[in-house]
Amino acid sequence: MKKLIILIIMFTLIGCGGKTIDGESNATIKASIEEMKKGLSVREIVEFDTALTRLIANTMVTKGKTQAEFRESVDGKDIDDIIKMAEDLKSK
């Protein structure tokens, strides 16, 4: 649970603007998300952060996966991919 809170805070405090998430490490995922958020509207940032939070909760809490497994699941994904992944969870 502590790791989940740390990841949620990390994603909330950082920004995204590159094209895709680099899931190689915690540092690269944070940096890539920061780049991806650059230039997004407040609404888009909230939508993206909400999607990331939903994915973190599903991957790490519900499924009991590790941070590395979460990073692998989002590696190479863009904002639209992340939002779609989170929406797919809602429909299940």
C-alpha cells in the first residue's frame, strides 16, 4: 500500500510531454511522464493522472504485481493508450 501511495504521489506531482512512457526504471518513468504532460490542458492532465492512478491500483493492488511489472505494462504507451487501458478496466 505504501508503494501505491508513493506512485500515486509521484504521478500527481510530475508532468508528461514526450511521446511515450519509458518504463525502464522509476526515474525514467517519472521523467517520461513529466515530458508527456507538458502542453496538456488542466483537464487533460487530470484525465491522464486519473487513468494512471486507475492502472496503478489495478496492477499493483488488485493483481498484486510489482512496480517493475507495472512499469513494463505501460512501457512504450502514449497518453491515448494509457487512457484507453484505464477505460477498458472500467468496462470489465
